[in-house]
Amino acid sequence: MNSNILGTRGISLRTGVGHKPLSTAVRFLRQTSSQRSWHGADNCGQLRGITLNIGAAAIPRAGAILEWLNHREDDLIVLTETSCGAGTAILAAGLCQRGYQIVATQPSGDRGVLIATRVPVRRRICSSLDVTLPWRTAGILLDTSPVLAVIGVYVPSRDRSPAKITRKENFINSFLSALTGLPRQIRESLVIAGDYNVVSRRHNPARKGYFTYEYEMHETLENLGLTAAHELHDNGLHPYSWIGHTGDGYLYDYVHIAGALRSRISTCEYLHATREQRLSDHAAVAFSCRLDDADYFASQAHT
């Protein structure tokens, strides 16, 4: 497994995406993708971000997800449940075509995380996240004012088997420990986005059947000074990001914000178009964050 920043001119093969998926992705993009230019943020200084679980999408669905993303103007994209297959390669290559820089952490045989950003990357912080399954996290410092430390995470799902219960618990504990061990400057600039595969004790309605360590993930994030972004713009309705076969809603996907950034979060919403269009079985989470980089966003408006 390797973590690597991929430039805008091509896809590095060191991420675990092999030659065959890559060549398939390039061929698909040549046949179906159109080059789209970016016109910058609508509101000067507003960074727009989104996270979506892509469910290890194969080629057809990955192409549809890419088209959906192409009709948006996000500055930051966090994709979870990526894979080493051709679908993820299509998404990475397509986003590179649009000028995104990619940080991908993809192993063979498991699922990972991909971060795509049009905002310059100051440095990676993947190696600072000492977790049991390192390909399920990715981290970067964005060259913004204030600096944003963006971490994408995909917490393992589980069944009732002891091995998967232990695997999930060990990952969550290691992830929370890694966050605790980050330098104070990074902790105070955190934006965590992804699929946590857990619900909080405050879930409405309450969801039973989860272990204590799963509920405690949210409580530990709060103790670290992090707040779920949707709670900063509470409209009185409890959001859901995944709907079970029984029609019950669960909130698995989140964006958490460090305390110093709370006043800068302008919006946070759950977009169920991804479910309704069968792009994913998860809703996307979109948010906007007010930055002080007015010159950066203004310059992008003319590129």
C-alpha cells in the first residue's frame, strides 16, 4: 500500500491502481468524458466541499458519479469506499483532467479513501495517522488561510463475527488515538469527512444494536473539540445518509469541524440525489467554509 499525491497530468501507478484498470479508465474517459473548465467559487472566499461513499463503483456507475461531480463546482472532494479497480481509476483520472490534485490511499483487496482538491496542498499528513488500516484514511494540509487539515476516513463495516467486530473496534480506537496525538495546530484546523459506519447516541430515532465503542466515537470527537457540521445549521430535522431495506434512516456519513472553524461553516446539507439517481446507496454531504483567501478564489474565477 502506498499513499501518493497524484498530479494533474496523469495517474501514478504507485497507489495500487494497476495498469489494466488504469488503461481501461483512460480509454473510457476518451470515449465518454468532456473537458470542463472551473469557474471558481460563486462567493469569493467560500471553499465548497463534498464527501460521498462510492461503494467501490465499477465502470458504468463510476462514470455516472464522475458526470454528476462534473456538474458541481466543489473545491474539495472526499470519496470513501474506493477500490483498486477500474471504477476508482476512472474517477481519479477524470478529476485529474479537471485540474484536481489527488491523494489516494488504496490497497489491494480492501477499500480506501480518495481526496481530490483544487486548492493547493501544503503537505500530506497521511503518515501522521498511525491507524490499523492506513489505507482507510487520507490527510492533507491545504494552503489556505486559515490552514485546513483535511482528513478523509472510511471506518470498516462489520457483522456479528468476532473478527470483524475486533477489526472495527481496533481501527476506531487507533483513529481516535491518532487524532489525539496530532499537533495542536493541526487539531485546531481539522475537517474530518467520510463514512463512519456508526451512529451517535443522539440519533433520532435512537438506533440500538451498536457497541459502546461505536457510540463513543462521536463522543470522543466532541471531546476533541470537533462538531458535526450539520449541527451548526440545525433546521430541526435529523438528517440521514443511508436508508436500510426496511426504510429506516441512519446517519453514517459526516463532516466534523474543529472548534476554531465553526463560525466559518456557511452551509451543510445532505444531498440524496446520489441515492435517487442510484449513483450510490449513500447521500452525499456538502458543505461550504468561509476562508480568508479572497485573492485565491478570485484568481480561479478567471481560469
